[in-house]
Amino acid sequence: MAISLWENQTTIVEFVLRGFSSVRQLNIFLFMIFLVFYMLTVSGNILIVLLVLVSYHLHTPMYFFLVNLSFLEIWYTSNIVPKMLLIVIAEQKTISVAGCLTQFYFFGSLAATECLLLAVMSYDRYLAICQPLHYPILMTGPLCTRLAASSWLCCFFLTAITMVLLSQLTFCGPNEIDHFFCDFTPLVHLSCMDTSLTETIAYATSSAVTLVPFLLIMASYSCILVAILRIPSGTGRQKAFSTCSSHLTVVTLFYGTLIGTYLMPSANSSQLLHKGFSLLYTILTPMFNPIIYSLRNKDIHETLKKCLSKKSAFLR
């Protein structure tokens, strides 16, 4: 086998992603389903970004972070789904070592960034509900920018550490990955070197960017719950809860699928089940996020109606 750019580390120049099934009819069905989900995901998140950008009254911290989340979801799903569609319909199952590591890098970085952004959004909701009088002073534009930028930069840097360690591994064969994208665990299992250091550092960094934000989210919502219960009127409690219900739903969906995938004992579960959970957070969660925020957000509804009415008037 020819040696590539990775000749000092590996004798394998490509991996084979096994995907889901070898049955042609089933693959055609899966292709249609995944393609529809991908189109809905991209169009839904683009719509959220455009609505916030064109509407001045949506230029608030909450919607600034929502734009960051929607922008992230577009690239998050685009990093995985197009290649997965080729695997399913065209049976182009091979991916270069460099391409596989690159896909993992962006997958890990974007997933970690989403964890931090969800924590930042929970902090924003905490200030809005628990510190309403000080909220405009505390959550300023520059602070929002710093929080969002820090989330992106921190996660891309931490994942780069794991990426460098992975690139130093030697892959001697076999080269088949029983998955539909390049995840960390299947990759290290294919290495013929000692991967204990790589795994330790990877688990440490991944824990830092998943568990710590999760604990911050739980702490924020504990304070929010206490504050809501102290509101005397039922209408006031309902209004306060409605401002964070969409975010809480997204957090539950994202962390629920993440925990179900990575905390599930591998010895007691099939790889097919792992693929199913992986589909939830790589395809379904990014698709549901704009739907959740659209269905449960009056500001988004009103902005969308105004944009549609303006378009109708223009066409006339």
C-alpha cells in the first residue's frame, strides 16, 4: 500500500466507514430520510440566523447566542451528513486518514462548543430572571462577544490537543470503522500503538467541556426555579418560565442523547444501538433546535410574519 503524508506514523492511507446496511433498498430509504433531515436542519437554522440579523428588536443577548448556536448547528451537521449520504447511496465508504482526523476534529470541536454555548445561554437566562434589574448592565454586548468567542476558541484549542495525539498514532490495520463517521473510540481501537495517554487526555478534555457546563446549567436552572417559585402570580411564573423553556428543552435533548451514547456500557450494547444514539445528536438534535425555538418563541413568530407580509406586499 502506498505511503501518504502520514508515512512516519502509519501504513494505512484510508479507512472504510461501514455505515448502516448492505441492503440497497434500505440504503435508498435511509438516503431519502437523511437528505430531508439535512435540508430541514440547514434551512431551519439559516432561517433563524437571518430573522435575527434583519430584525433590530431581536438584537439582544439571548438571540445573539441563539445565532451562534444555529450557525454552529449548520456546520456541525454539514461536517458529517454529506459524507454519510455518499456512504449510504453511492457506497463511497472510504475516507483518507487525514480526512477522517479532520472530520473528528471539527465534530469534537463543534460538539464541545455547543456544550459551552448552552451553558452561556443558561447563564444569560439566570441573569434575566434572577437579576432582572441588573441584567442590562451585566449582560452587555462586549461581554456577550467575549463569552461566545471564548466558547469557540477554547473548544477548538482543547480538541486540537487530542487531534495532535491522534495524528501521532500508527494504524496498521484493519482499517474498517463500524460507524458512519470518524468518532474517537473507533479510531483509537484501530491503532496498533499504546493509546492510554491519548485516551486519558481526550477523556479529561471532553469531561471538562461537557460535565462542567452541564453542572453550570443545572446550577443556573436551580436558581431560576427558586426565583420562579417565588413569583406570587401564576401568570408571572408562566411568563418567566416561557423565557427559558425552549433552551431547557434543547439542553435536555442534547445532553440526553449525549449521555445515552457515551455512558452506555459498550459490553452490554450493540454497535447498532450506538449508531442510533449517534444519529440523534448528529442529525435530529440540530434539526429540532430551530423547530423548538420557532414553535415556542413569540418574537420569532412575529418576526417571521412581518417578513412574510413584507414579501407578499413586494410581490404584489
